[in-house]
Amino acid sequence: MAIVENVTWLEALLGGGLIGLASAFLLLANGKIAGISGIIGGFVASKKSDVLWRLMFLLGLVIGGFIITMVFRDNTIIASAPTYPRAIVAGLIVGIGTALGSGCTSGHGVCGISRFSKRSIVATVTFILTGFVTLWLGF
């Protein structure tokens, strides 16, 4: 079960702002959209000239998360990790969803809405409603 403790609105605002700035920088500097499913999919099946930036982006996600966890040990976001079978099933479901939705929450929610994409607005509303229903049903 996920437990959120000691997280203030200011930290959430700063984190969201950094995500927005990083997404804008990637779009302006490279013309690329910071959608994680697209970055991973392109990393697996891309041209050699397109692999380095994808690798750096993915490493930055992992290393950045590790650094934040080490620096801010008092801010516990997840109190317990899911079991491996549950994590695998969840990952497969998310993968299927990103394929069906032509992208993930970061691609549609952060990058798509900021570009006024109607498809991304519909997708993001669908993500939010599905999350709400899932939480309401107690999954």
C-alpha cells in the first residue's frame, strides 16, 4: 500500500514545474516529446543516431530518483514495494494501455495538453477517470 507522508504542496509544485521545464527543454532543443512509452519504444527499436539521447533520458530518470531518495530519506512516498508477480502484471497492463492509447500519461498529460492536442486531452481525461474508478472500486 502506498503511503504519502511529509510531502508539501510546494514540493509537488516544484516537482511538476521541473517536469514541465524538462519537457519543454527536450521539445525546444531536440524537437522530441518527453513521453516515456515513446522514448522506451524508440530506444528498443530505433536508429543508432537516435539511441544516445533516449539512453541519457532513461538513465536520468533512474539516477535522479535514486538521488532524491538518498537526499530526502524522510519523505517516504512508497512504504512497501509490490510483489514481483503483481509488478509484472501491472507493467504489462500499462504497456498494453500505452499501446492502445498511443502514448502514456506523461506524453499525453504533460506534452500533449501543452500542445493543445485534442487526442491528448481526451486520453488524459480517460486516464484520470479510469484511475478514479479503479481507486473507488478498491483495486
